[in-house]
Amino acid sequence: MNDTTGPATQWLTQEAHDRLSAELEALSTTGRTEIAKRIEAARDEGDLKENGGYHAAKDEQGKMEARIRTLTELLRTA
């Protein structure tokens, strides 16, 4: 039985670490800004109930935030 309380260490090559760090940086800055602009533009179109652009942007935002959390945790334990 494993009694460790923390997450397992992830092993990454320096190249993989650098690539994932760059992806995290891009998503955390440019990605969030672009999604926020898309959500704002879709919101300006009016009724949100039947606004496909708004719902698509919110869905993409959720997926992006999940990827940011995944990358953050992966790099934290690397």
C-alpha cells in the first residue's frame, strides 16, 4: 500500500518541460485574452439563450481552463 500523500513525481525531458511551459504561458495569457474577447463579442450580439457563438466560446473557455490546470499540476510535480 502506498502511504504517500502528495502527487507522484512526473518525469519530463527538458525539451518536454520547455514545450509544456510555453503552452501554459500561451494559454494563460494570449489564450485567455482571445477567449474573453470572443465571449464579449458574442455577448454583445444579444440573447444568450440561442447564441451559438457565446456557448461555443464558453465551452472552449472551460476546456482551456482544464488544460491550464492539467499543465500547472504536471509542471508542479515534474
